[in-house]
Amino acid sequence: MEPRIKNPAMSLPGAFEALQALHKATEKAGVPRATLEFMNLRASQINGCSVCVDMHSRALKKLGEKDVRIFALSAWREAPYYSDAERAALALTEAGSRLSDRADPVPDEVWKEAARHYNEVQLSALVMSIGMINLWNRLNAVTRQVGGDFVEQYI
């Protein structure tokens, strides 16, 4: 597969820097980096973004995550490897990535469970992270970006 064009975030002047600044802000909110990476990986699995699945799997390995936690992520509800806080973040990620799947895309119970584990600043970082990874997934899918070893430079 060949990309249709260079990734728009790399082509449009100032776009990559703006997205990077937003990413850095979310990392300062106190949510564990591994949680954010698991969220990114899960949304990317849902959206079928091979670049981001590749990138965030590698990032989790670099953070020292065990293979079993990375490999079992698509079945996180049934797998025993995730904390309650991680599960709440993953449920919020799935709901925020699948907006058209139900009339109430993010049910109160999903939000309340996330709010039980994260404060307002952290919740803001979770929501911003969900929005950003969905943006990256869409940029990559629409332009048919291809993963590969180059993703290492962005981790």
C-alpha cells in the first residue's frame, strides 16, 4: 500500500507542532503514560489505523509493558491484566471513539466510572487524548499512511 499524500499534519505548516503541544499538555495532567498509550492503541485498533497500532504498541514496549498486556488489549474486558482505573479509561476511549454506535455515545455510567478514578484535569487529558488519537487515526486512514520502523522517531 502506498500513501495517497504525505500525512497532512506533516504537510500543513504548523499543524504537527500544534498537535505536539496539545499532546505534551495531556502528558502533564498526571495520567500514567502507559494508560494514555493503551488508550491510543485501543482507539487505533477500533479505527483500523495501522500506523498508530504500530506506534503505540512500540511505545508500550519501550515503557516496559509486558507483551500479554499489549496483546490482550482488544479483549481488555475479559482479560485480568488491567487495573480498574485503566479499565475506566479504556471504556471512555471506546465510547468516545464509537460515537455513532448508540444514541447516548458516552453513557453516564462510563463517565462516572472514569470520574471515580481521575480528577477533572486528568479527565480533561483523557478526553483530549481520545480526540487527538481519533484525529490521527482519521488523518492516517483517509490518506492511507503506512506504518513501519519510521514510527520509532515519534515515540
